[in-house]
Amino acid sequence: MALGDQRLHAGKLPIPLLDRLLKRHTRQGDRVVVGPSIGIDAAAIDFGDRLLLAKTDPVTFVIEDIGAYAVHINVNDIAVMGGIPKWFLATVLLPEGYATAKMAEQIFADLDRSCKALGIALCGGHTEVTPGIDRPIVIGQMLGEVAREKLITASGARVGDILILTKGIAIEGTSILARERAKELEKAFSRRFVEHCKGLIRKPGISVMKDALTAVKHGRIHAMHDPTEGGIATGLHELAMASKMGLLVESSGIPILPETLKVSQYFCLDPLGIIASGALLMAVEPQDAQAVVKGLKAVKISASVIGRVTSRRSGVKMMENGKKRPLPLFVADEITRVLK
């Protein structure tokens, strides 16, 4: 079968395919400072002394609290560029045959509430009842701004940088699985456990805006990235590709919540490949690493050193039980094996 005829899995396009498409079919205008590339979280456009940051991302895995998910995952991609999110637009697609006025009201209220909490203007978008879908889909578009000299991208990692990760992996994925497979998990654990897992989107939370704003106050951050679909493993590969560097990660240093461990073991999923919004991945100047960790912990954000940046020829590797092996790259996010 020719490469072009192969069926694609749910989730992100395979990195080699996406890389080829971006190189072949996109181009930058005169004012585009940062354009599309693997691991780059948002576009940056020249507006004089400041840069306009622009991002779009959909929510397709979850129905409950879909507005909050849409706002936060788009905010994250502005925050990891060193920017402040300002304006949000949403395309809301409601399923034909299932959509009700109540459904639309709940999504709008959720979007409004989430934007207000972050001081963001919900300033436009589009809404329609759409044939061919079986659940609501919200596609967010977030605009923000950053001073030119404060721009950070995932392409800035340097050899020797320390890799720091906040909170824990698969926070978003754990919450999604609890919402989409609630009855099954209640039987296996308890209703209280499932409700607690659902609440992980708020505590510790899937937003990394505070994480990013705090980190840049306490040290020299050379690169930041928001791992999402494909989990922390894919996020690390994306950071390496964007920076043209290698990485060495200590598996024992990667933080994982007890709830995530239980849910991933129940469904036989690898937590390294589960959608990971809520964790901020950073490459930090070595001399500043401890100050950044300490600064984050001072505002009650847990942070862990998980590895370091190496030369590109070293590849992306993980130390596990004293042995070095390639870090896995997931063809599709692990939760798609449950949510098919």
C-alpha cells in the first residue's frame, strides 16, 4: 500500500507526515515572526513593539465542561510563548439530531465563565448545528500578546539545559476518561474516586498559565512546551524536533498522580502517551533550575527535574531501571484505544 493510501489514526497527524505537509504547503508573510512547525505552540506576528500571538485548537474528546477545556488548552499555548492571552473566539458545532437550546446555553455559559476567570474577552466566533457529528465540538481561537524581547518558543532549548515538568502527566487524560467512562470506573473504584478524577481539570488543573508566568520570574527559560495529544512522550519529541536537540529523560523523575496511575492501569494504557494538558515542560538554564523549581513550589505548583537536553546526535532517550532506551513515540493518543 502506498504511503498516501494508509489510514490515519484518531488524533494528531503522524509527526513525519505533518512535518512534510507544513514544509510543503505553508509560507510566512513579511510580518510572521514565528510560523508553523513541529512543536511550535502558536504563531507570532509583528505588531511593532509587541508580537501578536495566535492559536487555534479544538476539543473533540470530551462533552462535559467542553467550554472550560477549549479555553484552557488554547490559553496554554499562548502562555508557553511567554505571552498573555487576551481575546478568545469559538466555533461551536452542535450535533444534528441531538442539539438542544439547553446544550447551546451550557456551552456558552461555560465559555463565558472560563474566559472571565482569566480576564479574557470572549469576542466572537461562529455557532451552527452540524450534520455528520455525534457530539458537540468546540474549536477555540486564542489571541494574545508578548513583548518582542520576552518571546519564548519550543525551539530555544540548548545542550545542558535542565528539563523541568510541572504538576504531573496525563492530568487531562485522566479527567477525560473519568467523564467518558464514568459508570465503568465507578464499578471498578467508587463514585467518589471518579468525581475526584473529573475535578483534576480544576485541581491541580489543566491550565499552565500560572506555571509559565511564575517560571519566567525565577530563571532563564530557554524553551517551553505544552504537551497535549500523544502525552508527555510526544511533547518531549516535539521539543527535541523544534530545538534540533536530543533529550535524556529519567523515567523515575516523571511525576504521575496516583489517580492517573490507577486509571491507566485499569485501561491498560501507557501514561506516557495519554493527553497531558496541565503539565508545563521547560528547558531551563542549568544554574537557574533549582530557583525555578523553588519559585513554583512557593506558589503551590509542584515541579520536578526530569532530565536534560543533549546533542541532536544522541537522540531522544529515556533512562529506565539503569538502562538507556529510545523514548517511545505514540502513533495515536493512548485514550483513543478506550474512546473509539
